[in-house]
Amino acid sequence: MEPQIKRWKGSACDTDSWVAYPVLSDDQSQDVELIEAFAAPIVDKKETSRLIRELNSLYPLNGLQHIKRVRACKGKGSPHPLEVLVCLVSDAPDVKDVSIGSLLPSDGVRHDGLGEPFVVKVPARPPLTRPQFELASKHWPTSFHEDKQVTVALRGELFSPPQKATMHLYMMSAFTAAEAGKEMGMEAVGAVVVNPATQRIIAVGHDCRGDHPLHHAVMVCIDLVAQSQGGGCYSFDRYPACRFTSSDTDTFKSGEASSQPYICTGYDLYVTREPCVMCAMALVHSRIGRVFYGTASADGALGTKFKIHSQKDLNHRFEVYKGVLSKQCEDLKGLESHNRKQSLED
Amino acid sequence: MGTQGGSEAAAAESFYPSDEDREKWMANAFDMARDALENGEVPVGCLMVYNDEVVGKGRNEVNETKNATRHAEMVALDQLLDWCRHSNLDVRSVCEQTALYVTVEPCIMCAAALRLLNIPVVVYGCRNERFGGCGSVLEVSSANLPQTGTTFKCVSGHRAEEAVEMLKTFYKQENPNGD
């Protein structure tokens, strides 16, 4: 078997070795929730439009605009071609023997053309992603306003090969910083802040918690970005791998406060592993543009334990992608737990 | 307030802040918050108290440093760490006996930072509806996060109206249409 180290160096530009997947909100990634409804066969097709009209006015199915009222019964010897939703089980009058007669008062909907009702399960919420749509449609026909970008992202195809090559490069910088930090006895975590508009790296940092328990790689990078804008409050001089480049000169020279970037607005962060709660919220406060991480963390707050980037009630949200250089980033973690285990055994 | 290990709870109990302590230290925290307001920062102030001694204090300094993580608690935690270094004391054993007094509920970031440093008790004034990490937006203080330090207890409501008023004053000033 090929030694690992060699493979890392050899695959410096091998963008086929990883796929970036989006970390979607709970609403977008949860299972399809179902509610029960009564459906009935339409035995006389000519009555269909009248039945839909009358049922819509008697039982409008409020909040379920994504549900189609009628579904076709595809072949397989079905005696009737169509089925229609009569009402939700929760809408139905409290009767023991469910029949068309008990569900529909004769002055509201004429029963002509309807067969006897039965219970079906229909999706309670509009599908937000193609996988949700496909699952929902298995239960009952559902309409779907597709976000094409999400669909493509879920297939892992959002980024083109040249884009992936750039992402690869940025994550390699984070990876190299992680190794440098590790050399100095820190946890093997590295991060890079990039301005995607100019493709410039603004800051590179690594974990420094050996000297300060809160100096996680992301916190280090946030202060380095502040330094690049003339602020900041720490000195990372003793860590050669932690560095920043000054703000884009054109915006800086104009001297107007309004033309300076506001903290991390519009910037991307690359970090070898999923940020913790503190770091994730620090990124919300810093108005980060997007976050890319290599591999998940046990207490991670951008997908694992929380999804702070899509948290309701917070005033800033951002996109998160995981899996960039996943193998290499995972190996960083492996190194670490191995070391920790050894030191415990010593 | 969530589940807690018996030993942690016992440790927290041993120096649970008295009414008198609360009165005294919160008055100080409010002074810090007012200082923030006078300097164009979000008016939040805090104190870290160990053995009846202030080992860290801070107020929001986000605008001054262009670093959005410079909340009062983060500033005070830095001072606490410096204090430990100068006093040659173990950070963990100091933190485990330190209470935080802060005018506003710590945000999600600060709540996680307090956990990472094993601070067991937080006394705060008003809720933080925008960012609160002790129940208002997320309950980081008591969440099951085994890799993120220890949970902490909260005592809330001390001079809450006053803390809210200061925040309102700030956000009124900040609104450019109000200038």
C-alpha cells in the first residue's frame, strides 16, 4: 500500500478526490412529514372539474397549496382513473362510520361520480429540495418550486473543476497552517480567509490554544482580518504561519469608512474541520460570506450539533459546504487523536 | 436549568452569589456598560469575580478593534487569563471558582467560550433576544456538548429593565436615520 504522506504530496491538485456538499438547514434536510387525509375514487371522469370546484370551496386545504387535489391512478387494473382528496382527517366531522355521505353534506358537494373514501398520507409541508420532493411525491402528487442551485449542490456538482482547483489551493493553505501549528504543539487545525472577488488570501491562521484556550484557528483568523483592516487585538508574531495581507489597497486608499470592508462581509473561510459553537457564532458576528470545511467535528456547530449558519432568529445567515479536501483533513484529526492517546498512555 | 453533573453542581453551590454580592458586582458591571455606551459600543459590561476579587472586567469593544468577537465577556476572559498567569495559578482551578456578572445574557459565542473555560455561574441582567446563548436563541449553557467544556448555571433578571433601556438607547443612536 502506498504510504499516506506520499499520497498527500502527490495529490496536491487532485480535485477529483473530494466533493463539496452543502450543509442545508433542518427545514431543507429533514424527512418528509405526513398528515392523514381522506381520498375518494372518481368513478365518473366527467364529474372531475365540478368535484374539484365544490371540494375546494367546502374543504379548501389551507396551508397545503403544495398538494395537488387529484392524482391519476396509473394502470395496474385500477377500476377508476383518478382519485381526489376530499379533506384532511382532522377536517372531518366526528363520525364513526366514514362514508362519502358523512364527509360531504349533500347541499355542499353532489356525490355523483365519487366512490367510497379511504385514508391516504399527504406531505404536510412544501418540499424544499429535490430529494424531499421525490419522497413527498411517492405519497401524493406535490408541486415543487425548485431551487436549481440547491439541486446541483446536493449532487456535489455546484463547483466547476477550475473553481474546485482554487478551493483546493485555499484548503491546502489551511492544511499547511494546521501542520505548522501542530509542529508548535497546537491542535492540528488551520483556517484561511479569502476575498473571493479578488481571489486574495486575507488571513491564514492555525489553532493557538496551547497559549490561549480560546485561540481556535477561526478566532485567530478573525483577529488577523481585523488587523488587515487596521484593528485587531492580539499579536501572533511568534507563529510564523499565522499571517495577514493588508486590505485591498484600492478600497483602503479611498479612505472612506463606507468603502472599507465591514469585518468579514463577503469573505470566504476555509477551515480544516467544522467550527465549534464559539467559532461558528463568531463567524455570524463577523458577517462571513461562506464557510468551507474539510471534515465534521463531534461538537461542530455548522451541521453536527447545531446549524448556526441557518439558525432562525439570527440576523446573519451564510452558506456552508463540507468535504473540501476531506481525506487530508480527516487524516489531520487522526494524527491528533493518535497523539492524544499516546500522551495519555505515557 | 438543564442537567448538571453532581460535582459541578456542588462546586457551583459552594460560592453561589449572595444578594449582596449580586448588588455590588452588578453595579460595577453597569458602570462598564455605560462606559461602552459613551464610547459608541454596544452597552454591555461585565466582571469576573474569584474569591471576592475582580480578576477580569470588560465592556464591548467591537468597533474599536474591528473584531466582532470583542464582546465584554471575551475581554474579561482575556484579563482573567492574564491574571492567572501573573498570579501563577492554574487557569482551570481559578475558573471553576469564578462567577461572571454581566448586564446582558451572554451571546451564543460567549456562552460557548464560558463553557470552554469551565466558568460555573453567570449572573446577568436582561435577556439577549438577538443572540442569547443561555436560552433566548439557543441554550448553549446547558446543551449536551461533551467536547465544549462544562455547563453553567444562570441567575437572571437583576436590573433587567435598566439593561434593556441602555441597549435601546444605543440602537436608537446607531440608526443612521436617527442622526
